[in-house]
Amino acid sequence: MEMKRFPLGPLWTNGYLLWDEEGRAFFVDPGGDVGDVLLFLEEKNLTLELILLTHAHADHVLGVEALREHARDGVAIHDDDAAALTDPSGNLSRWMGADCLCRPADRILRHGEAFSVGSMEIQVIHTPGHSPGSSSYHVRHGEENLLLSGDTLFAGSIGRSDLPGGDGAELIRSLRLFTDLPDDLPVYPGHGPSTTIGRERRENPYWPHEER
């Protein structure tokens, strides 16, 4: 499994392209101009199977429609953020000064669901709190695995919960879903640098430690 990060859009959202040995790929969170993504897909002769969204906020979906026509299976998002994808108020693009009008998702996801793109296995972890449908994705490929945490978990921090649809207590409960993951698991968030579960367990002030 290979991966390339593309910082996209006005907030430099981390978009991630992942692909297997056969060149079958999926893209996570196209938050801006996807011209460089399309060039890379062509240069590497990759087949884009799916666009996977961690949530529907505008800074993660501004490039969805430009990329969707190149994705065989379209766009996938958790059920609880599906309505916001097509609503400029719900996806907060209206707050950013330009309405983002996305068509409905082609695939609706739910917590615990697992599916494959090529030889990569993806498990949906519903992690609400930043938005109602915020989701993280545990990706496995042979002995390799990683977590795409969206705007739930950052290096040394967590996502905002003060935006419409956010809930701080729910966000902390969502973090508990990560506590059984192994320390060496790489974490790739929606903004900022990558980290590991172990580093966040030791250093993140928001990490939900068990009461003693």
C-alpha cells in the first residue's frame, strides 16, 4: 500500500490518495483544487475507485465534484453527514463566503461497516463530535495498517466541537474508540502532521484515560 498527501483548499486540508500494488486507489477528503491529484493519477496510471469523506465540512469537500467524475464508485460518506453534503448551510460553505453545492453521495456508510478497494480493507469508525457524521477509517493491507482520523484526532489536539452539529462530550466519547488501537498505529489527520496512537496516548491532553 502506498499513500500520498495533498494539502488542498483554503485551510490546507490533508487529502490522502492511497493505492495498492495493482494501482487501485481511493482518495480521502478532496478539500480544494484537485488538478495535482488528477495529474498524479495519470502519471502513476492509477484507477480511482472511490472518494471517501471523513465528514461534510466545506474544507473537506470543495473538490468533490471535480474529482467525482473520475471515481468509478463515486463518493462515500457516513449517513449522519449525508444531508450536509448537499446543503451549503450544513456543510458550512456559506460561512466561508461561497456556497458549495455537492450532489448526494453515491454510497452511505455506517459504523463498523467494512469494505475493500482493491486489496486494501477499510473499516468505518463513526467518531461524531466534530460533526454528527464524522468518521475515521482504519485501513489494512497485509501487515500494513493506518488510521485516517479526519478532524477527530490531531497530533497533540482534537477537532473543534463548537461548530453547528458539534458536541464536545461526544467527541471525547469518540476518542475512546481509539484506546484499544496499538501504539505503533500511524494516524493521518485532516489537518497538520501525522502522528501515532502511542504518541497521542502519552502526550495528547484530550486523550480519554481510564479513571482509577
